[in-house]
Amino acid sequence: MDPDQELAAGLARRELGALHATYERHGERVQRLCLRLLGRSADAEDAAQEVFLRLFERAASFDGRARFSTWLHRLTVNLCLHRLEKERRRVGRSLPDADELVDPGAAPDAELGRTEARETLARLLARLSGEHRAILVLRELEGLSYAEIAATLELPVGTVMSRLARARGELVRLAGARPSDEACPIPHPIPEPT
Amino acid sequence: MIHPDLDCVAARTALSARLDGELDAALTDERVLRAHLAACGACRTHERELRALATAFAELRDEPALSDLWPSIERRARRAQRAPPLLLRVAAGLLGFLGLGGAVWFAQRGLAPRASERHLFERVSAPAPALETLFASLPEYRLLHLSTREDQR
Ligand SMILES: [Zn+2]
């Protein structure tokens, strides 16, 4: 039996041992995904905990149509996007600040070694919509294929492809927007399809 | 000349997909894309920017430091485990609500229930049974109860 199937069955019976095994197997990935989507370390840790508690409450609704890991990542992405949206409505700005996006829990060496490009990208990523941010994180940081992203976000592959292209276009546009408004690298930005 | 089948939006979508090794998904012929790039300076610039972006993402890809969340998860899960499952809580809430609804309905009519309605009244507006009583009859709850007691030992 697939180990994930076994975990899902144990979770559906609300066995704490199954929850622990699931955490051992998928915890790092869930926590990393939360961190990359939410930015702030404390928020990410709280979100990751909530993912596992939801899992404990709702594992019985796992119908096996998707792989268990895909289902778990979908749960994680949806929970993080929901939190981002709530936060956006609460404070009336789009997303966390860039310095909040960079993991404050990283080792000092890693802090020092961070390049300017990295910080710039983190700041730009934080300004994207949750939808664009999620798809870029899944592709660029989690390394998922289009088919895997499609399964995780429950989208057609074609939508994954066009959304990724738009998200990248948006990042490039933001990167080119200088305060003095000069040197915009794209002469004719692509309009967002309606 | 810019290829008539590929405008800049489609070309940039294809460029992004090619970068991911997923040009098949774009249903765009590599030669058509190359022809567009040869004719369109703006899309050539975009391609360079996409490559720079990919390099920058590689920098962000390192593994962040993670904490052990299991102790907190375990504590919260045990608390959740002692509470009846969500479905049962909803059912209990619904029964309580119906009980209250029955009382309100009769109060609004301003009538004592007629003898023929008494059985209905009694059933509907009786206070919702205590959770223990309600769930004790369900095997799932008994199992839960057992596992909780085991945990406490
Ligand atoms: Zn073009």
C-alpha cells in the first residue's frame, strides 16, 4: 500500500500516530511552502500548524482522486491565500513588506550572503497578487511541473501556463518601474487578459 | 515580418513555457517562436529579462531554517481529538436550533399545543440532549472516548 494512502486512512480514523507520521513525512515541505507564500516566519509557522489540524479534522473528506501530497499542498496553498487575503483586507495594503518576506529565521551566514538581487526579487514577489505569487512559488521555488501545479491549484494546464507568463511579466514590469520612470525595459507591457 | 499566428502575448507565454521546458503546453512551434523573436525586439528584451528572473529565483531557492512544530501541533490535535468530530458538533447544533425553533414557533402562535400536537411539541422543543448522551450512542464517539482516556494514562 502507498505510504500516503496508509497515512490518509489513519488520519480519517483520527489517529494521532498517523498525524505524527504525516508531519514527519510532509511537515518540512508544508512549512517551507507557508514560509514562501506568507513571508513572515511566525505567520508561516502558525499556518503550517493549522494545515495539520485541518488535516486531522478533514482527512475523511480526502477522496483519493488526487495524490495525497497534492491534496495536502492544495490545502496549504488555499489556507495561505485565504490568510493573505484576510490580511490584505485588514490592513488595506496588498501584501507583507519585502523585509518581512525574507526569512528572519535564517542563519546569520545566510543573511550576510544574501545578494541584492535576492532582496529585490523578494520585495517584488511580495507586491504580486496572491494568485501570481502562489503560482511562481510553486514553479520557481518548489519546482513543480505544469501538470503538478495544475493538479494542486485545480486549474487546466493552459491556465497554469498563461498565469505563469503573466506573473513573470508583472514581476518584470515591477522591476522596470524606476521611481524616475525612466528605463522601463518593456516598451509595450502586455495587457492583463480579461 | 512578425508571424501572423503569434502575437507578442502568445510569444511571451511561449517564452515563459520554454524556459520551464514546457513548450509543448503552449502548442507553439519552436520555429514560429524563433521567427517572432527574430522580428520583435521587444520580445527579445523580454526573453533576456525572463532569463535574469530565473537566475534571481535560483538565489531564493535555498532551504529556509525551519522549526519543529510537532509539539504544538500535538497539543492542539489532542485538544481537537477530545472534542467530538465536526460533523457531530454541527448535528448537535442543528438539533439545539430546531428545539429552540419549535419553542419560538409555538410561542408566536400564542397557543398551548393542542393535545393532538403535544407529541410533536415534546419531540421538537425538548431541550437538546447533553452532548455526552447524544454521542455516547455513536460507536465513533465511544472509540474516541477510549482513545482519549488512553492518552491521559
Ligand atoms: Zn513580440
